[in-house]
Amino acid sequence: MTQFKNPSEIARETLKQLAGRRMPPTPVNYKTLYQEISGVQNLEDDFPEKHLRSLTAALPMATPDQQRLARELESAVKANSWDSYRTRLIEFISTIGSAQKLAWGELINELLKQWETKHSGITPARKRESLDRILGNAGVGPEVLYTRLQNIVRSWAQGKEADMALEGDIPAEETANKPEVVTDAHPAKAPPPSRDGELLHELRELFAYTLETAISTQLAEAPQLAIDAKALARDIRNASSTKELQEFLTRLKRFAFKLELLAEDQAELRKSLLGLLRLLVENMSDLVLDDQWLHGQIEVVRNIIDKPLSQNTVDDAERRLKEVLFKQSQLKQSLHEAREALKGMLAGFVDHLADFADATSGYHDKIEASADKISSAKDMSELGSVLAEVMRETRSIQINAQRSRDELRATQQRVAEKEARIRELESELEQTSALVRHDQLTGTLNRRGLDDMFEKEKSRATRHETVLCVALLDIDNFKKLNDTLGHDAGDAALIHLANVCRETLRPQDTVARYGGEEFVIILPETSLEDATAALTRLQRELTKRIFLHEYEKVLITFSAGVTELRPEDTQATVVKRADEAMYKAKNSGKNRVEKG
């Protein structure tokens, strides 16, 4: 074979060989023939590109780190750089070794412990959000992931929300010694997309939903503002540039200003209406000074307008007024009947007096006629007949007078009885008007009041999708207390328990006397655990407040069952379940609270 020394001749011969052998004119084929013709092969250029590419393609690519390694090795092969290839492999293997030395087991145990621990100001939702952000951006490497998890565990332990950076937060010292990645025309698999776009879309949708649902539906009295809220919701969904977002922000500020003005106007209107109602109530109170029947009702309304308004306060006042009006209607009917009877008796008495007066007038006329006959009498026989007639008329008027006297006394007695009954009915009317609770002994609701309140609280819980708990409590050893100390002591114990309930429980909780020594408590917007804790707290408070009977301390305790309202429940079923839990508490030693 001819030996070529001149590089140009070698190059020319290489091209001829490529054409003669019909080999593609690739750099690799050209290099191979060139070395073959020249007879000189540089060992440093003997780079096993084909084998290294096969090795790189066979590497796993399950994680971002593995994908990044494949891209960097591919770049090193294309650059025929043994140093880059070797350096990246050594770094990756070192990283795996250091990751294996990290105390992952201890970290995960501590993470689970802090996850289950309740921290003030950090809700489970916030914890879940922080952990999702870390795990969703875990492609930075095991050391960074380990450090971030350590930071979040440390923050939760201190009662603080984790404040860590996410994508792009690798410290500069972590990237300073990284080899530069050479890009090419055929990049490897792209890294996972960022969640920023998805999060922004969700926030915009949440904002629009708030405007359409939470704000627009509350503007029934301001239809134009409701239309503006829906328009803002539509615009935030369609906004696609920074300029459109800035315009939206400007419109949102104007909308917020209008809402503020509307709130001020409604507050002023509410204040004016309450002032008008207060003036009306005070005027009614002045007009009915002599009528005590309305004073209790007026006092109820006055208490409502003098305190901050709430739905529970209005509902309670409505129940009390209905109770008062119902009892007053019954008593007024009896009072009307008593007054009509009294009027009838007085009318009869007047008629009888008129008859008696007529009879007396006739008697006087007959006496005058008899006197004339006596004056004109000529003998004793005439005088005898006149005297007999006078005696007969006198006896008749005497009998009539006695009968009138007896009837008058009987009428006076009936009038006195009716007047006493009227005073009694009026007193009951006054007491009924002043009644502020349905159960006259304890001041709590009775069964009928409980029925109304349960239906309202159940409807409210269903409408607002909140939980509702019902408790049934029974005083321990109440029969023994009655038998030992008397029924007056038992009544006083019931009143004492009712007072402790009212002073310990929340204003929105409802207490009703269910029967005897049993009470039902309705706890709206309260979970089963919180309701159990509330009943336990009530037990402790009842133990602290000693009940005194005739200056002797008497310990009062109760057993209670508490249950959560279910969608299919009625008042009967939920009270029955609470009753079963209460008997379980009784059988477990009393003075306990059991869940049902």
C-alpha cells in the first residue's frame, strides 16, 4: 500500500476511499479512514463514543437526577471529553453515597410525629400544602430534600409555618462546582413542568367563584353591584396579560370602595330602624302604664334592640312571645267570661231593684187609699176590713223585701267571687307576660320549645353544612335527694343546675328541660369531641359551685350522653341515641360523659 506523507495527499486519498467504499462521509468514517491511510493513530483520540453512548442510553431515568446525569454524560460523549465524563460519574456516585448516609428514618419518624401533633395557628391544611410544595419540587437532589424536610419539621416544632424556597432555590455553593452542561440539537427528556401556571389558574378561578357566589349573592338589595361582581369574575377568568390584570385591580378597588359605601349605608339604615323601633316601644310602654299584661312583651323587645342582634336572640324572643301570646289568649278568654258573668249578675240585680221599687210604689198607693177609707169610715166593721187589707199589703211587701235582701246578699257574694277570679286571672296574665323562659321552674325551654329550637338548628346546620351535637344529661341519684331532703330541695337543685348550664355554656347553645331531672342541650357548630369536652367542663363547673340546702353543702353530679346529628336523624332518633349513651355513662359509674 502506498504510504502518503503529505496531509493534503492523505486527505485526498481519504475522500477517494470514502467514495470507492461507498461509505457515508461522516466525521467518524472520515477519521477512521484518515488514520488508516496515514498509519498513525493517536491513542488520546481513541474515544469509545459508540460504547459510551450505549452505556448512557442504558442508564435508568426514573428520577430528575438520573435524567440530568444522562444529559450531561451525552454532552461529554459528544465533546469527546473523558474528563467531563469521569467527573460527572464520580460526583453522581458520591451523591448517592452521601444520600445513603442521611438519617432518613429518624427524619420521617419526626415528620410523622409533628404532622399528628396539633400546633396553634397551623392547620392540617396548611401542613399539607407545605409538604405538597416540597415533595412536588423534590428534583433538586436528596441533600436539598433532606434539608428542606428538616426545616419544615423544625418550623412545626416551634409552632411556625414553614417558610422555604422552592424551585430555583439551590444555594450558589451547590452549583458552583457543577460542570457546565453542553446543549445539543437533540436534548434529553425535558424536566417536569412548573406548577406555577396551574396554581395561578386555580387562584383566579377561586377569586372568580368568590365574586360570583360569596359576594354577588349577598347584594340582592344592590342589583348593580351584583352585576359588577359577576363582570369582575368573568374578567379575572379571561385575563391573560399583566396589563389586563392591572386594569382588573383598578376596577376591583373601585368595586371594594362601593361595597364599603353600601355597608355604611346599610349600617346607618339598621341603626335608624332600631331607633324607630326603640321609640315605638318606649311610646307603647308609656301608653300602657295601667296594663301590666304587655309589660313583659315590651321588655323582651327592648332587650333585643339594646343588645347586638343575632339570629339566636331573635329566635329566642320569637319563641317567648309566642308562648306568652298563647297563654294570654287562654287567660283572656277566661277573664272575658268572668266579666260577662259579673255584668249579667249586676243587670239582674238592677232589674230586681226596679221590680222592688215598683212593688213599694204600689204599696204606698194602697196605704194612701186605706188612709182615706179610715177617714171616711162610719163604724168599726169598715175599719176592720181596711185594717185587714193594710195588714195583707204590709205582709206582702215585707216578704218581698226579705226576698230582695236575700237575693242581694247572694248577688253580693257572687260578685265578690267573680271579682276575686278576675283579680286572679289578671295576676296570671301579668305573670305570663313577664315569663321569659318556657319552663317556669328552671327558666329553660320546655318540650314544645325544644321541638321548635331543634327544627331551626337542624335546618341551619343543613343549610350551612355544619355539624350539630345533642346531649342528654340526667342528675345522678336525684330520687334519693328528693326522698332525703324533700321535693323543695329537688326543685332547688334543678334550678341550680339550669343556672350553671346557662352561665357555663355558650350563648348559642340551647338548654331545655326534657322531663323530671333530664335536660337536653343543643350545641350548634360543634364537633363530637368539642361537645364532649364542653359537657365535661360543665361537670367540673357544677362540682365547683356548691349547692346549699338549708346551709348544708350538697354535691350534685350528672351523667350525660352526647351524639352528633346525622343526615337521616329526627329529634326522636338523635335524643334516643344520646339517651342510650347517657345510660351507658350511668352504668359506668355515673358523673361521666359518653359518646353515642
